Amino acid sequence: MEYLLFIAYLLLFAWLSTRISFFKASGLTSPQIIIVFLLKVMAGIFYGWIGVYYGGLAQMQDTWSLHAESISEYRLLFENPKEYFTNLFRNPYREGMYKFFGSTDSYWNDVKANFIIKIFSLFNIFSQGFYYVNVIFYSFLTLFGGVALFRVMSDAFPTRKTEVMLFSFLIPSFLYWTSGLHKEGLIFTGISLITYSTYFALKKNRWTFRKVILFITGLLLLLFLRNFLIFLILPALAAWMLSHRFPRKSLEVFGITYLISGLLFFTAKLIHPRLDFPQSVVDKQQAFLLHKPGGSTIQVKKLEPHFFSFVRNAPQAFNNSALRPHPDDVKHILSLAAATEINILLLLFLIFFFLRLKLNPPRPFILFSIFFSVSVLLAIGFSVNNLGAIVRYRSVVFPLLFVPLLIYIDWKRIFQLLFNNIKNKNNI
């Protein structure tokens, strides 16, 4: 029965992906859309397979745990419908609503898993609880995020659409982590919807009802699935909108906006004790440090809730989140893949400095991509001490960070140099 459902839904959603107006307006052809969708399904299947055969070694049990809990939630729909439709909004803790960044006794900490479990339980209504059939539903749903960002990038780089298509969808860790049954696919979709609606609203100088709905949907996805991203994307959006009005001063606008944001981060507790953001980051790090050590746990310096501690820990935070796994961190197939990918991306970053094109994309958008992505990497590096989690968390910003960089590279010149080198060797 599972195989029949899988084939039927795969064909249905492959066809449906060519009929959705949002996808058709992207400029992608029907075969291209289907290929991207099928790649996501394949990556999601591989994600589930890794969770079965390498779950303990690679710390990949979460996907199957979430699936098992979604089965229980699905059954609850028929056994107690009232509980099913209300339990997501129930707060069992006395001050759970106030612990926005809390790791214990917090409604917001629990809702991250509860929300994704609720979504998977809806999939189970149609999939009869088969994991790999749910992958098809999830791949189709999160395809909206990929297409949204592709539409932004293809508009920002109109002469480089082939490169935009390849790099927007095929960065390996991004494809893998955002296609599996976990939170990353929907988190990236939230970021993409916010980026898409803001980009085209600024370009056309008006916010339509549709763009407002997409923007709010993106914010809600971040709120329920990884709420700290709300506080990282808002300064980036504010700077983007301001620099749109002063494009010649865009770098200065971003610098001033982030300077003010940094001051508020460290001083907001003077306004109200619950706004102690540095302490929230310290608490989050402590929560990770208290987790049972796993194969990818790394040593980190303990943060303290003051400015100088964050400054001292910033190099370590950036190294852990942006440059690792190092070769000596490799312990299994996933860490090998992650180490290989990050070293290739670093090599391409060096190539970018020597062989790049002179393009003129919207500068505020590029600055938004860089400032937001780097702030996410720092936040991850400050709080997370598990390389598996770091690689998964950072995957959602890789397209924003690396797609513009890869598009700037003069690939024709690189291939010409390689061809000439090979030709010269053959002539010797």
C-alpha cells in the first residue's frame, strides 16, 4: 500500500507543481520544476534512510521521533478532536509565555516541536502514516521557499539565470537539510517568503495584500519554529528598507542600524529585566552544554552575559558555525560531506576575490543577505556546541550567503583557463 500511495502522490504533485501559478511565474520550465521537486524528494528519502541506518552515529534520530509523535497526534484527531485542535495553544507552565528564548518550562521552546508535529499529523491523514509518503508532501510544501528565493535571485541577476537556477537549489547541505522531515525546510520557506515579499514590494514601491500575507506567513513560520531568527531578521529588514531610500549610503545605513541593534541587545535589560538578551544566549548555550555528549560535540568557551565576553567568543563562534567541520572533525558520512562542502565553498570564496564579474545587482539586497546570514552564523556559533546541529541550523542561510558569491565568479574564464591548461599539457 505504501508503494502505491508513494507513486500516486509523486505523480500528482509532480504534475501539480507545473500548474501552480507561483511556480510558473518563476521562469522555470515545467521539466525544470519537476526535476527540482524530484531532487527534493530524493534528498528527503535519503535523509530518512540516514536516520534509520546512521541515526545514533550521526545524531539523526529526531526525524523519526517527530514522525512517531505525529502518528500519535494523528490518532488524537479521531479520538479527541477538541484536544487536537487546542493543544498547540495550551501553555502548561506558569510563566511559559514570558520565556520567549527559554530552554525549559517555556511554551515557545515546546512549540517548535509541537508545531512541526502538528503539520506532519495533517500529512498522515492522506499518507496513512507512511514516512516516505510524507516526504512528498513536505517536498512540495517547501518547494515554495526555494522558488520564492529563486525568483528574487533571478530578478537581481537577470543575465545569470542558469547559474541562479543551479546554485539556488543545489547547494548540497541546503538541499539535504531542507528536504528532510524536520524544521529546516519550513524555516527556510519562512525566510524566503519574507525576502521575496520585501524585495518585490521595495522594487514596485508598494505592499500588495498578497505580499503582506506572504510576509506575515514567513514571520509566523520563524516565530513557531526558530523564534530567535525573528530578532535577527528584523534589523536586516529595517536596514534594507532604509537603504532602499538612500541607496548611495546603503553600507552606512546597515552599519548604523546594526550598531543601534547591538546597543539595544546589550542594554534592553535596563528597560525591562525580561529583555536580557545576552543572558538568553548564555542560557541557550548552557542548555546545549547540558545535553548528553554526542559524537559531534565540540569544546566551546562558556559565555558570560556581557559585551566583552561576546567579543572574546566571536572568533570561536564564527569559526564553529562558518568554517567547521574541519578535516579532523570527520567521524561519519555526514561530517565528511559537511567538511568537504565547506572547504569547497571556502575555495570558491578565494576564487571570487581573483576571478569575479562586474555585476550591478541591487546593493541593499546583497547587504541584507550578508548581514542577516552572518548574524545567524554568529548566533549559532555562540549558543550551539554540536557540529551536527550547527551544520543543520546554518543550511537555511547558505543560499542567501553563497548564491550571490557564486554568481559573481567568472566561470567562463575559469573554464577557459582550465581548457588552455589541459591543451598545453597535451601539446607537450
